[in-house]
Amino acid sequence: MAGYLSESGFLSMTCLRCQGTMLVERQYTRVSRRFNAKCVNCGFWFDLADVLRFFKRVLESGYHGIKIRETL
């Protein structure tokens, strides 16, 4: 999943399903802020905060020498 900055200032990535263009969106609510990546072609999306939390847990487990048992 290669990312690059497009002319409009959005971070653009390649879709995991259709190899189309994914754009990163910020959504603000009264309670929380969300970062989503959404495909322009097929509509596939995922929450970037969940992915970052997952990799943080995996790296911390490896650093502490604990067996990695994390799932998304």
C-alpha cells in the first residue's frame, strides 16, 4: 500500500481490493475524530486509527518479548 500526496493535498493510497485510488478522510464529531481511508472506485474503507493501534500493540509485544497474539 504505497502512499503519496496528491495535488489537492490529500494522502492517496492504492486499494487493497481493486487496486484503485484510496483517499484519506478526516471526520470530526462531537465525541471523536476519525481517520478513514476510502476507495474511490469500489467504496472499500478502513479505519486508520484501528490499524495504527494494531501495529503499536504488535511492536510493543515484540519489544517486551511477549508472544504476539494481536488480531485486527
